[in-house]
Amino acid sequence: MDQRIAMNPNRLVQYLQKPAAEFTRADIIRYCEENQIEFVNFHYCGWDGKLKTLNFVIHSLEHLENILTAGERVDGSSLFPFIEAGKSDLYVVPKYKTAFRNPFTETPTLDILCSFYNRDGEPFESSPEHILHKAHEVFKKTTGLQMETMGELEYYIIADDEEIYEVPDQKGYHESAPFNKFTEYRVEAMRLIAQAGGLIKYGHSEVGNFTLDGKIYEQNEIEFLPTNIEDAADQLVVAKWIMRQLAYEYGVTLTFAPKITVGKAGSGMHVHCKFTKDGKSVMVNKGELSDYGKKAIAGYMDAGTSLPAFGNPNPLSFLRLVPHQEAPTSLCWSYSNRSALVRVPLGWINNGKDMAANANPLEKKSNKDFSENSEKQTFEWRASDGCADMYLLMAALCCAARHGFEMPNALEVAEKTYVGLGVNIHDDKNKKLQESLEQLPDSCVAAAKELAKDRKIYTDKGVFSDSIVDYMIKFLTNFNDANLRKELGNDTEKILKLVKENIHVG
């Protein structure tokens, strides 16, 4: 049996006995016919990054084939604020590989993601999803590599405090039930995301937990596996939709807001990056991070001050990215160092030892050279958060990585911005080092200025249009948050008001 299918939780993959990437229109029609599907839902993201929905009740085979072939038209001006009402029509056309069985409806329903097309039948250039596609195509053509990413979705569940099996404040990391109250929710969310095609690595409770005004705030995380950068973005937007819908059914509030209140752990949306050639990782060379990885990291260092324009597009983002706390603020990278902006995590490449045989004496020691186990090696961009539009963030990271490959001094930049293993950038004894490093912007206004400065990184080769960059600069500047940190200070009431206004952003 095809190993891509044998244990795949996606219900369409199991039924059709083929990987989702190979789904055809005929496959979707057959599944609908043989499973008595009554509704088809089209999903697509507008400018706010949230999934939108168009419901179809299927009344004939001809009708089903028509919507799967031609798609439908929508009002683009209501989805994208930069589109004029006088020429607003767009087509939404389904991407068959994204089809999944809706896990929430009693009526048999199939859901599917769509791409936007203009009146001439061409991809809508300003669609975030198409911008990501252009970014990846240019990256592949320029470097000869493919880019894979994986996201880490951190979130808080907010519910009535039960005052039982309480966990000490900010000590929730990897707690088990019953100390972790929403294990059942997290596991169910993971199951549903996997059934919808999401490639999940694992889930766990996170550091953040506290009580406030009779409510418990509990932080958890669901982390994905590396996959094609375009598929990774699709999976994340579907996952966020599933998680919110499931939270609604549980009667609790879920938020990806980057900061809830002062002194408590914020929620990031770290993105791991990996490069492959002919299906094989190029991240490791002789047991060390390869020059490919170092060049891409150099691109992130050079574009680091403008990437928050895409990864942190909300004033709340900059209450998390505060100096001397755990979230990164200095442009540097390191191995296994969570105070750095880019972290190269453990990748099973250096010790060359069969740890499983050591832990299990009955197992015969493997002859495999574990020092060359490079497929798991990634590096992690740690600044972004759940406010980001997943497509625009991935597109920007792809542009920055390509920029690193094109920089003639990339390896020099990588060497200059490297900090040693175990060096805590936030520690006062390393203040001189921190002051020598460039810092992330401290507001949306500052991020907009950095985007204007780095514009060419993103517009080069036609990935982002100048008009989209101009709109993003205007969008960020209009938050008028240049002095927000100072104005809020440690005023919990003011911060909670801002959180409430932005709790469901992204």
C-alpha cells in the first residue's frame, strides 16, 4: 500500500486512495456522489486573513460539475479594501487538492479552498494567496530549490475558572491533564485539522496560564510539519478556522492575540523554514547547518526590520516584542537559543548516536549514521504572531530567503549576526552585545517605515506590487501607535481594552 495513504487521517485521501495533491475534479464529484454530499462550501481569505464562506446546496450532478469547473463570482471590494466598487467582481475557483469533509455540519458537506481570478480569467495579482504563489515560483527559479515551512500556532483559551488542579502562574509548559484543563479541546482540534489535511507534528500546553476576574487563561500550542510553503499557508488558515469553530462549540473563547496582559507569556506564530532539492533537504553539510541555510538566515537578518510589517501587523504585536522579555527583539541568530530572532533547533545531526537503543536496551543498536539525519533540520523565525495574514507572511519570508541567496556578502552577514550557544541576549551582562545588534521596530508605524526602506526586497521580480506595498504602509501607519507602549505603560485596564478590540484579529 502507498505509505502516503496507509495511515493518512484525511477522509478524502482514505476514500479516494490517492494523495490530496493528486485529487482531480472527477475525484471530487465521485466522492460527493458516493457519500451523499448535499452541500459544498467554498472558502477563501479576504484582507483580514480570515476564511470566508460561500455555501452551495447541490441539486444535480450538472450543478456540482459546473461550480467545480467555473467557480463563482464574489464582490471583491467587500473582501479587499483597495478594490474599487465600480470594478469589484472577482471569480473564486476551487483548488481540488484542498477539499475536506466539513467536521461540524450534520448535513454531509464538502469544503474546499479557492483562488481568486479577475474578469479576464487571470489570477488576481493582489490576492495574498497568489502573491505567495509568485514568491515561491520566483524563489524556485532563482535558487533551484523549493521552500518548505511549518507554523507553530500558540493560542489562549479563556473560560470560567474552576479553581481546581491549579497550575502556578506562568508554569504551564507541557503540563498534563487535569492541570492542563483544555487537553481534550486541543486533541480534538488536532484530530479535525488532520482530517482536513493539516500535517500536524504535535500539540502541548505552553508556559502561559493565569486567572483574571474569574476567568482562566490557558496557553496551548499546535505545531505543524514542514511542507511546501504554499500548502503550509493553506493548512494554517484552515486550522485557525477549525480551532475557532470548535472553541465556539465548547463554549470558550480562543484567541491568537499576541499579548493578553503585562507580565504574562505572549503568543507567537513561529515559522520553521527548510529548503529541498529534488525532494531532499539541503539544510545540513557535514553535520553542520549548510551554507544554504546560512544564506537564507542572512536574508532574514537584512530584511529583519521590515518582516514585522507582514508578521506583526497589529499594535498588540509590539506589546509582545518588548526588549528584555522572552520574545526576540535583536537581529541575530543562534543554535538552540530562544532569545535569538532566528533559532536553529536541535536537528539530530551532531551526536551520531542511537539514542533509542540506549533508552531501550532490548533494541539492537542501529548502524545508521544519525549525524547525517538532515531531513528534520530547520531554522525558526520567531518574531511573527497570529495577527499575520498567513499568505502574506509566508510570501515575505520567501522573498527574504531569496534575498539572502542573492546577497553577495550573505555568509559574512550570517557570521556577523551569529551569537553563541547559550548566550542570552536579554541578560543584562550581555547588554553591550545587545546594543551592537540592530533592533526590531517597536510599532506598526515603525514597521511601515522599515517596509518603505526595504520595499525592493518584496517588489523585486514582480512578487509584491508597488500598490500593495503602498497600501500596507498606509494600513500600518494608520494605527498611529508610535507611542503606544509609553501611553499604555503597565495599565492593565487600558491593555485589556486594546486586547478586547483585537482579540479575534488574524
